[in-house]
Amino acid sequence: MNNMLQIELWRECNNHCKFCYLQEENKKQSEEYKLNAIKNAIKIIKDNQTWTNYDSFGLIGGEFFQGQINTEALNKEFFSMFVAIEDQFLHSNIKHFWLTMSLTDTQHIYNSFTFEHFIDSLDHLACIRSNKHVSWKNKENQDIWICTSYDTIGRFHTKEAEETWKRYMKIIKDRSEYIHTTTCFIITQDLIDTYNKDKDFFNKFREEYNTRVYFKCPDIGCNDKTIEDFTKRTKLNNFFPKRADFIKFLYDMAEDGESVDLFNREYRAATLYENIGGKSLRVFKERQNDLISAEDATSPCGHAYWYSRYIDSDKCMMCDRDMVFKEIEDE
Ligand code: SF4
């Protein structure tokens, strides 16, 4: 299990996925707000004490490259932060670096500095360090990850946005030898239907983008209280899965030889520093624990309430996953 510190810089993202957990908290922030956020992050990254407790670092938005750092001051500060990350990375205080990005916007990062330039510089960084780490090709030593998502509904509002995502994934695949990507799918009813129509969907996807695929549970975000509220607001009628279809999906995937990397908490940061108002950071610890405090638990199983997300049942998806995986294992 990784021991990752993750910093959320801000909650500003132009993509406005219909299911996004940020919803009303997703706001355009001032330059001052964002400069403060970056400065706070730099302090934490530069402090060697930080890396006595953690070995991995994750950076998450909102987003960074949809115009969010599109002023001279922000651009300068953002890339100063990258220099600090690079320094800790090259000294192996940061062993694994995870960068979360939606890859849905076509804007240049700043002036003539493009996404391609950014990928080249990250690749170069990983390449330099790999020369010091003979065994880097081991899975354990894959050091720089770009974490992104693909969803068949609610994420791409236009064909162009989806095409942009595909283009960026191809850029990473074609230009970089050292950066790895992981793509998260929400298990929606629409995704299950897509897979049922084409059982080779994930194989083709993985091959095309050379990416690791994992799955997460559909959620209603922080604005809606119930699945009904969510569906009324988003008009995503095919979002939450039917229980029988979900369970069948897990069996089918296993039968097709797919490894179902589902609700894997190992990818979660151990600690998240969440940006509050650009001034301070709220700290969440022990985020890899599934059996959480009583107020968040779903009685009687003990899993968090956000795993109860079937359209037609109150049952817990985590319990169903465990049941299916156990049966498969016992066979
Ligand atoms: S890309 Fe991520 S942060 Fe942006 S709107 Fe979608 S879910 Fe939210």
C-alpha cells in the first residue's frame, strides 16, 4: 500500500462533469487564492520532514491546465512548485508522483508552453531518475503516474471533449516511455450496457491507450441528498446500476479474464490536504480505511454509506463485490 500525501490545490475545473463531487464548490478562483494555494503546497513539499512520513506525492485540482494558471505570476509559481517536486523526486524523497488530470481541454498551458512540452519534461524527469534505479521497470518502481478518468455518460459534454481526451492519451502514450497512466471508470449502468454490447471493450481500451484501468462506485456528489434528486438534476437516467446487472458484470468480467480492479483503496492517498479558501489546508487522514466512523457507516455491514448506490436496492456494492470475489476465488 502506498503512503501518499496528496494536496488539492483548488476546486476549479471547467469540465463540469454532471456527477462531479465538487458541484457548487467548483468555482473560478482569484489569482491571489491560487497563488496562496501553490505557496502553501511549496512549503509542504520543500520540508524534508514531510517525507519522513510519506513516500509518495499526489497533486489534484480541480484542474491545472484549462487556463487555471494562465497568468504570468501563477505560471511562475506553479512551475516553481514543480521544481520543488522534481527536487524531492530526484532525491527519492518522493518515490512515486501521481498527477490527476481530466485531459479534456485544448488550451495551451501558458503562452507557447503546450501539453506536449509538459509531458516531455515529466518524461525527462522520470528518465533521469530511472538511470539511478536499475530496477525501475518493476511495477513497484513505476514512478510517475497520470491519473485520469473516462466515463461513457456525464463526463464528455461534446464529441470534441472526448476526442481531446483521446488525443492527449495518445500524446502520453506516443511521446513518453516513462510516464504511466491509470484510467478510472465509474461503474454506471451505461458502462455495464456498453460492456455487454462489446465484451472486448476494456481490452481494446487498454491496448489503445496503454493504460491501467480501475473502477469506482457511482456517487451522488455533495449537492444531492438522494439518487432521485441526482437523476432529476442531471437527467442521467442510466447512471446508477441495477444490482443484478452489477453482480453479473463482475462475474462476466472475471469469466472474460478481466481483472476487476474495483474500489481499490490502495490508490487513495493516505492523507489529503484539502484547500480551504486558499488560506489553509484541512487534513484528512487514514483515507484508505473502508470501515469508517459510525456516522459514515452503512448499518449493518460497516462500509461507508456511499457504497449503497444501486438504483433498485439498498444493498452495499462493497459487500457484493466481496461476495463475488470470494465465490470466484473458491471455485
Ligand atoms: S474532471 Fe473531475 S474535477 Fe473536473 S468536473 Fe469532472 S469530476 Fe469534477
